[in-house]
Amino acid sequence: MKKGAQPIKKRRGILGALALIAIAVGLYRGLAIAPPDAYQGQVQRIMYLHLPSILTAYLSYFLVFIGSGMYLWKREKRDDILAHSAAELGVLFTALTIIEGSIWGRPTWGVWWTWDARLTLTAILLLIYIGYLMLRSLIEDENRAASAAAVLGIIGFLDIPLIHMSVYWWRTLHQPPSILQPNKAPWENVHPSMLIALTISFVGFLLLYFYLLSLRYRFGEMRCEIKARRLARGG
Amino acid sequence: MRRLPSTWRTDFCSDIRLLDSAFVRFWATAGLILALLLPLVLFPLMIPVILGTIRCMENILRMGELGEALPWLRLLLGFDVIFLTLGVLLFDHVIES
């Protein structure tokens, strides 16, 4: 075992514990303390999970973009591992968002799924990054897989605003953003305790995300090490 | 029902096995699966182009005003600019390997 492995492991454990605490506090504040929504009632409380998960997914795709760009530029294995890890987590959080959204949509709109702009956008994002993972797993040669995936990671991320616009002009049904509105400050639109719950929840999701990312990154490193050792032994 | 002669059974099984391994080899070596996958991977990325051309076409068919299709034309132009630039920038990095 490497010398620096122990403290990193410990730090990762602390990160995980913090994430657990923050999510628990966020859930408590969101489910018990914050008032129910004036129009939607209790159902709205799923927002405390829904919003953090989609924001985390976007952060993840941004990291895929960064990792891919760095890999193509410097050709270092760790950037590729970062991009791969972030892509997997991005798919996970996007899928979570869609599931949560369906659970919310059923009582609110009366349907599990509709081809509304934002839903479609999220589904397309999921498809892009599932394609990314498929591409990676199908190319045998590791370096080729990494560069092909890096191209897709860059293109996919830069395509998001375009897909966003096109899908929005196509059709829209989803409620407009209720917290960030151009003519009002955030705390004028929603009850402050809702905002607090949402913030704590978001911080919790971020901590959880980085915990999972560091685990997944370590996993990628280990896979590389095993491959290197196998090569060194000549088989 | 009478049992099939055992030679038939083995023949049948070996045929299946042969077919199976042929398929596996075919898929794995021909790179065909990658060729099939490419449109699947690219489809979600092409959505702005698909939607934009559909709307522009619709506008042409009902002989609408040019102004109505302008946002879509701009979107298509933006797509072209971004992907042309990316293509030029990324090409060298990808081909060298």
C-alpha cells in the first residue's frame, strides 16, 4: 500500500460522514420545518432532492468536459480517469433527477412523463452520457477509447446550451424557475426556511458527490495499477 | 415422443455453437458494432440541427415570413460555428494516436 493512502482514506471517510449529516439535516429541514408550498402542498417537498441532484449532475458534466479537455491536451491518465468517473456519476444523478421528477409529476401534472422542454433536455443529456459510457466500454484499445470518449465529452458539454435552446423553442410546459427570477431577489420569492433547507440539501449533495467521485477515482486508479502489474509480469 | 438420435443432437448443438462463436467473432473484430453505435451516440447531439431544420422546412412549406424562422437559422449557424471550430481544434489531437 502506498504511504499517502491512509490519510486520504481517512479524509474520504470524513467527507462521507459530513455528506450523510448534511443530507440528514437538509431532509429534516425540508420535510419537517419548511412550510408546504402554497399551491402544490406537500408534494413540492421533493424539490429539496430534485434541484440538488440536477445541479450536481450538471457539475458532473462540467467535470467530464474539464477532464476530457485536459486529457486531450496533456495525455495524462488521471484526467481520463476523472472524466470517466464524473460521467458515471453524472448518469447516476441525472437518472435520479428523472425518477424524482416523475414522482413529482404524477400528482402535479397527472402524468409520469411528458415531452416538456426541460424533461426532454434531461432525457437527451442522459442519452448522451450513456452513449459516452457505451463508447468507452466498446473500444478495446484503452488509449483510443480514452481519446474518442474525450472528444464526445467535450462536444456533449458544449452542445448542451444548443440543445437547451432548441428544445425550449420547440415546446414548453414546465414551470418557469421560481427561485431565480430576473426582477426579484431570491429571498423575496420563497419562504426563507425553504431556501435554508434547499441550501443545506445542496451542500449535502455536493459533499456526497465528491465522496463518490473520490471513491470512483480511486477505483479507476486501482484498475490501472492492476493492468500495469499484469503487463509487467508479462501476461 | 421418440427421442432424437444422439448424433442429431450433437450436430445441432455444435451448429449452434459454431454460429454463436462466428457471431461473437464477427461483432468483436469487425468494428461493426462501433459503426452501428456511432449514429446512436450522435443522435442526441444532432437534436438542435434536427429540430431547427424541421422548423425551417415547415416555414418554407407554408411560405411563411423569413423572420419567423430567423431564430432557428441563427441556432443552426451557431451549431455550425461551434462544431466547425471544435472539429478543427480537436482533429490533430485525435488523429495522432
